[in-house]
Amino acid sequence: MTDLVPDTAPAASAPAVVFTPVERVVRLGDLGIARENLRHGEPPDDDIPTLAATMKAAGQLQPVTVRPGRGRKEQPFMALDGRRRRLALALLLEAGDIDEDYPVRAYVETDPARQAAAVLLTNTAVPVHVADVIAAIGRMLKSRLTVQVIARALGYAEIEIKRLAALSGLPSAAIVALKSGRMTLKQAKLLARLPDKAEQEELAEAALVGHGFQDWRIIERLDDARVTVRDRRCALVDPRAYGAAGGRTEADLFGELVPVLLDPDILTEVWTRRARGIAAVFEAEGIAVHVTAGPEPELPDDLEALGYVYGGALPAEEMARYRAQREVYNARVEAARLALTNIDQPDLADLAIVDMIHARIASDQTGCGGRVVTTMVMWPSPEAGVEVRCYTPQEPEIEEDETVGHDTTDRPPAPPAYVPPEVEAPEPDTEGVNHALHGVRTDVATRGLIRALADDPAAALTALIARLFNLVVRRNHVARSDSALAILATGFDPAGGRVIEALDGDVRRRLDDRRINWQASGETVIAWVHGLPHGEKMGLLAELTAISLDLREERTTLIRHHARTEAAELAALCHADITLHWTPDAPFLQPHSKGLLMGMLETMGAQDERTKSLKKVELVDWVAEQAASRTWAPASLSWTAAVVDDDLDEGDAQGGEVAGRPNLDDEDDPGSGGFVVTPEGKAALESAEAA
């Protein structure tokens, strides 16, 4: 059967038409929009004001195509294309910038065929990508056009041209990644904020080749290197006082991030000056006050810090008085916070802060049984401007004497700073491992733990509750890189990874099935989830929690130690064993060197002299086959087992017990465990002895 394909080649007897249009000038008042224009009757879009400003600044650069008007209801000339330009001119007419006699350049078409072509070609224009605009601005700047000149010529605000100019300074790889969709405009703006050009180039190249763009790493890096108006010192130092002292502020060029304070030393100086004025009130009362915006000062060892008193530490009557004092203190904290919002009356705010501190002293003295506060440390606070800690002299230890009466009232000890425990996690083996291989290993290990956690709802619920407890109850800001769970509801899907069907692929299929069931129910998500049986609800929670795991490490220099400790606990809770569902396959083994592959064979007891002559591809297939037959996976994919030298090149293992072999270098072990006599071996020995 022959497919019929339309013949698009021009006929030999029909030469191409050469048409030279004749330009005319028509009055704006004589120009309307033709009904055959495909966008006739549509309201003006949001960019018409920008186009109007451009035409006002640069004039009409391109003629419109018109036809003669028909009848009394039409203007003398009707635009077949150029509808947006006509609307922009109408906007200028309404503003009084032009009048109805404004000359409009036009091509008058009388041939119906050319009129139809004009209507069609109007709607086949290719939209301009923002990356092309950025590149064009860069070329204009290189031709020594200034930002002001470009802004006037294009009818843009100068700030918009400055933003495009900043993006034009990005590496060429970033512009290509932006145009190809591997980087968003928001990510390009983040990249432009990095001062290091080499780092910009590295991140842009990674995005271009498909390794993804991790926004949170740049945001954390920027936050660590800058002081912004959200700094805790800024609660007591308003922008006007900071500027009057000579402090400089840099607004974000793209208007997305908070302003940056370029002179943190001035900020500290202004804060300290005002805080010392508040401290002088208490120094006049005989209290030694240490004002600091940095590390806490060293205090005498005979001082005891006062803090919150928990229930049961005081008699009921004293505890009631203490709680009443705490309520007064909390109310005055709120009053001080509100007073600081009125920057025109700093004296009133200072008085409110003094009242707050007096309430804190009274509360702490009540909580310690009436002992007198003699020392106080004051440092910045984001809420009330200052935070204080009160100190009192330690009570001397009095030896018990039965003949002398003494007060046996227990005093509450100073609350120690609580340091939460951490479980021991295996350190990664990075010797001889490049960044790409390390990324592959942690990627696959993450997917293995995803599968294990999805199969254990109880462990997943524990992980979810623990994460929420850290964020809500402890109010502990944990950086994204310091947690195994990213409860920002983003599934694990790095650009450089792959879905492994037996691991995270199985979890994704379950979630797809649940999505289909929800759609078939016709209910809202809340109603559908609420109606699920408890077991299914717990299973869904486990799957959603598991798919949010992200333990991938892109580089050997970016080891996420805190996240690894969480992973170790989760793996122990759900008894994670990646070999229950998967063993190393060819895509995983391919990035490993031949030496590492040979080390794997030795570890699993499958070493063979013939494997040394195999090519890399053949060796990969052989290792995958041996691992599958033995249900084996390297220890580097386990979050609980210590990483042993199962992946090292030949000759790298030095001492220690590896893969079940006895430690022959241990002088305290005279060889026990080195050999085991099995029944078959005993029979062979007896046969040999009889012979």
C-alpha cells in the first residue's frame, strides 16, 4: 500500500510571486481593526502599556497591513495585522500623548489573497524566549550602549534593563540551560547572585548536562555569607538609625530577597550603643550588666544561671507566684515588641524594654526562692530587641550539723543546656571514589531505604512525627542538608538519577494506583483520605513519607553527616535490607572501575582468575549475575552496616576482618575461627588417614 503524501514542492510552471508593497501614511483616526483579524474583539493584554511606552520612545518601527474600509460602519482603513500596535496607539491617544492626526505607516492591501495571507501570518509569529532577550541585552551592552539608552529605546524601566543586564553576565552554559528548560528563570536569578564566577560556571554546567539545579544549596550559602534586615540586631536598630550611622543597604536587584546590610560592624555598634543605654538603668540599681552582640562573656565560676522553672521544682504556693510572674513577663515582652514597631518614639520603646527586664528579674528571683540577681547578660533578640539571662551567686555548701538548725529547702539547679544524643552512623568510604560514583551510590542507597520505609508504616510514622516534633515543638531550624526527611512535600526525583522498578518504582506505582482510586471516588482529597480504613491510611502515610526521603550526596566533599545519622536510625527501625528487593545491576555497576568490580567479586567470594581478562562491559554483567545469584549488595548501600573495604582495589585491604574472613594479624586471637571442620571435611580426613 502506498502512502499518499501531499506534494509540497512548487510547480515548475508557477514561479514564486515577487511583490513589492507600497507604503502609505494614514491618520490614526482613520484606522480601525478588521473583523477578520483572528484576535478581533479580545481585550488588551497586560503588555499593551509596555508596548505603548516603547512606541512613544522609539516611534513606529514596523508598518501595519491594512485593507480599505467597507461601508459606513468601518473606518477608511482596517488593520489586518498590528492589532496590538493599534491598541497601544489608542492608549497613547487616551493619555494625550498623541492626537487623531498622528501619522501611521501602513501597507494597503487590495488583493483578497494577500489580505488572507496577512491575517494568517499575523498568527504564526514565534514567541521570543526570555533567554534570547537576555542575550540581546548582553550584546547591546558589549556594543557600549548604556542601560539608560537601552531603556529609552525599548520603552522599559531602567530597573528591568538592569535585571536583564545582570542575567546577561551569566556563563553561556546558564543561558543555554535556561533556553532548553533545564533551568528556570528563578534559578537563573539565584545563580546571578553568586559572586564567584567559577562557581556559577560549575553549577550551570551541571544543570545543562541534566544533573539538576539545587536551589536550596545556593540559598543556604547566600544566607550564611550575608547579614540581612532579618538579623536579630535589627529589632532594636531601625533602618533610619542604621543609615544615619553610615550603614549601607543593598536591595535585591530582582526584588525577591530581603535587603542586605553591607556594614554589620556599624549595625553592631548602633545596637550596642542603644543596649548600653538600657543597661545603665540596671547598673544604677547595682546589677552588673554584660552587653554583647557576639559570644557570651566569661563570667566568674561562682555565679549560677537562672532560667525557667518546671512544675514540681517549687512548692505549690511558690509555683503559683512564679507562674503569675511569668505571665506578667510574657505580657511585657509583647508590649516591648509592639513599642519597637513605632520607630518615631524610641524612648517609649526603651521604657517598655526596661519594664520587660524588670519583670524577668522578678520572675527569676521568684523561681529561685527569692535569691537576689546580681549579674545579667544582654544580647540581641528578634522579638523584643534584647534578651537577658540573670545570674545569682551560688549558695555555699553547708556541712550538716545536727546541733545547728539550717534551712533544708531544695533550690532548683540551673537548667543545663540540653544536647540531644545522636546515633552512630557509618562514615562513607570516599577513598578512590569520585564525585559521580559517590552520587550514584547515595542515590541507589536512598531508593533502597525508600522501599524499606514504605513497607513499614510504623517506622514511617515515627520518622514523620519526629520531623514535625523538631520543627514545631523544638522549633529547631534544621538546614535542608542536615535532615534525611524533607517534609516540604517534594518527592525524591533527582535529574541525574533513575527510577529503579523494584525499589522506588514500586512505591511510585502504589501512589499512582491511589491517585486513580481517588479520582474514581469523586470525592475531595480530604473526604477520600478520611474514609480510608486505618490500615490503608497508614500504608498511604508510609508511602508518602518514604518517597520524600532524600539522602543523595552529589560530591564526596558534601557529606551530610546529620542526615546519615537519621538514616541509620530509620534503617534500623524498618530492618532495611536492599537485597530483599534488588541486587546491583548494570547501570549501578557501570560507573565503578574494574578494580572496584574485582573487589566486589572477592568480597562475595566469587573471585576467578578468568575475570581479569574480561572487558569492562563483560565484567559488569558478570558481577551483576554473581550478585543476583548470591542475593548480595555492597555495604556502601546500607545505612546501618559499617562500610568495609568491599569496594577497594586489589591490595587496598589492610588488616581487620573483611567479608567474614578471620583477622590473621590479631595477636590476641591464636587462630580461633580461622578454620571450621565440617562433617564432610572430617570424613575426608578420616579417608585420607585410612589410606
